[in-house]
Amino acid sequence: MIPHRAFLIALAGLSTSSLAQERPVHTYSIVARDPETGELGVAVQSHWFSVGSLVPWAEAGVGAVATQSFVDPAYGPLGLELMRAGKSARQALDALLASDPSRDVRQVAFVDAKGNVAAFTGSNCIPAAGHIEGEQFSVQANLMLNDKVWPAMAKAYRDTRGDLADHVLAALDAAQTAGGDIRGKQSAAILIVRGKSTSRPWADRIVDLRVEDHPEPLKELRRLVQLRRAYRHMDDGDLAMEHKDVERGLKSYGTAMQLNPENPEMKYWTAVSMANASRLDDALPLFKSVFAADPNWKELTPRLRKVDLLKVSDKDLERILSATPAK
């Protein structure tokens, strides 16, 4: 038995008044599960401010939801609640549609942790509008320039190589190339979570990025995803250093800097980690580069030693500070 919608609204901590705050977020999106990793994700682009605050929802080990057109954000938490309780994507979506008097203006897609997908395009969604339910993914779009958008998304998702982020970003790019939103473009978002929950939601979010307002939201979203990957490699390097695996740590730091070569902070903390691992000779060129770009990093360095974050002798600290002439 599926609980009544009002009960689910209360269970999710929402108020019935929230359902009246519907916004016309006409857009295109994709929900997907990576069959290899189990990761679950949503990606979206729209000519609407801050689309990421309304359309994408996901929970590790549960599923992912995209709710759009005349969007009812409650589909996100309610859909996840039903899938968390063991309902399939189709059962969860059908239950919510059955109790929604405005279903004809909705466009919604679910994917559950087993890879089941379900999508719906209401009869009153503004053309061109439609969806395709694929193998562990669904693409959907409304108010598009033409009806080639969502087939192009499905093809790009299937044909792309790489991780889940690569696949869903390719789908968004294909949508834009095929014509995209008839009004243009403004914001975009991507949310990817682990296939299994760690009971730590902050650790389960692999990618959680938004472009709120930008003339080229998809290009900006790709840039942010690249940065996110770089910082994940920095995190991996830090973890390796904590476990005294210096070589793995330096390899991770190196990958991070390759992905984001213009970032002085990555260079700086890599240099600090090298110095702490008795690799000062390798660290000095990085310190020099960072200090030359901004002398405030040089000002910071002795302060790290005071709180035991830089573990070097007086002599080695002087070598670091002498890496570039004082300005």
C-alpha cells in the first residue's frame, strides 16, 4: 500500500503550502545510475535562475529525481522517501502522480538504486516536450526548440566514455547542440552520490555543483567539475600522506595540479606536504612559484610552523622563506 501524499508530505517535513509555490522551470535534464559503480546522478540546464535549487535530488543508496516543467519540488524528497521505503522508481513516481491534480503540467524522472527508471511528461507541458527511458537512465526536456533534443541526449549518454559525470555532461551538451531550450540558457547543475550510503550525507555527495546564472552555464559547469576532480585528488593525496604513503600522495597531488595548473593554493599545500615528508628539495620550486605570485603565502608559512602544520627545522624554514627574495 502506498501512503497518501499528505502523509508523505508531513513525513518529509514539508508543508502543503510548499506545493502551491510551483515555478515554470522548463528545462532539460538526465537522471542516471552508473552500472559499474552504482553511483546515482542528476544533471540539468535551464533558462531559469538557480535551476539546481529546484530540479535535482539524489540520495546515496536510494535514487535520484529530476522534477521540472511547472515544477513541484516536493517530488524530490517524496520520491526519495518512497524509494527509501523499498518502492521502485515506477511505483514511487506513479503514486505521486496519482495524487497530483496538476500532473498534466509536470515532467518528472526517477531512477532507483537498482537502476530502474520511470519518467513522465504531462500532456500540457509546453512543446517540444518528451522523454526517453533508457538503460538505467532517463532523459527529459520541455519547451525545447525542437523534438531532437532528448533523442540526442540519449545517444550522447550511451556513446560517451568515462565516469558518470562525463556521461551526464555529454548528454547536456548534446541537448544544447541539438537546439536546447527555445528561450536560451542561464543556469545548470550536477549532483552525483555514491551507490551505497555511508550514513554521512556530506561524504556521499561525490559531485554537488551549481551554476546559478551564467551566459555559458554548461561550459562553466564543466570547468567546476574539473576543479572538483582536482580537489578530490588533493584530498586523496592528503589521506595518503596521513598513512605515510608518500609516493601515492605525491602522485595524487601531481594529478591535481595537472588538472588545475593555475591554482597557487594546490601548489602551496603540496609543497607543505613535501616539506613535512622530508622532500624539501622537491618542495622549494613550488614554494618559489607561489611566493612569487603572492607574497602573502610567504607571510603565512611561519604561522603554520607555530601550530605544527609545517614540521621543519629553523634552518629549513629559512630555506623555504629564501625561496624568493622578500618584496
